[in-house]
Amino acid sequence: MAKIRITQVKSRIGKPENQKRTLDALGIRKLNHSVEHEATPQILGMVNKIKHLVKVENI
């Protein structure tokens, strides 16, 4: 399974609560924080909900 690196590039301030919870579920805590996950359908769906807040890179 491929791995992806997810980096938060925009602030969570003023965003809906479900988007904040999605960032928390992915393990992203603050601006410019990066996490690595397997590219499963569940993770890709979560990333799709917050694609305007994050940058995604294949590893």
C-alpha cells in the first residue's frame, strides 16, 4: 500500500467543527505539522473533506 504525507498549510480557525475533527483524527495538531498514513480509501476520503487546508505528497 502506498504512503502519503499530509501537511496542514491553512489555519483551522473559523472552519466547521467536522473539519477540525477530521484534522484531529488524522493526527494533525498545528499549522505546518506533517503526518504519514497509508493511502487507504478511508484516509483518502478524510483528506478529500479537508483538501483546501492540507497539502498531500506521495512517499
